[in-house]
Amino acid sequence: MRKVRIIFQHYFNPLHVYCRLREIGVDTCTAQRVCTVYERLIYRALRFF
């Protein structure tokens, strides 16, 4: 179970999300905004699980 948690933490990390957005061609400013909102609304809630 610990290994699954570590994998989820990696893939749902805002920096990882930012890099994947940039990789698919989203511009820097938009990717930063999306990740900021993502971190504030979703990532912080997921950290407790």
C-alpha cells in the first residue's frame, strides 16, 4: 500500500502536473495558473489521504 501512495504522490504533485502540461504544449503562464489552482483546491485535499 505504501508503494501505491508514493506513486500517487509523485503523479499528483503540482510540479509533475506542470511539467506534463508544458510537455503537451501548454504555454508557461497558463500551466502555472492551472497548477496554482490545482495545488490550492485539489492537491492539498489529496495530501491527507
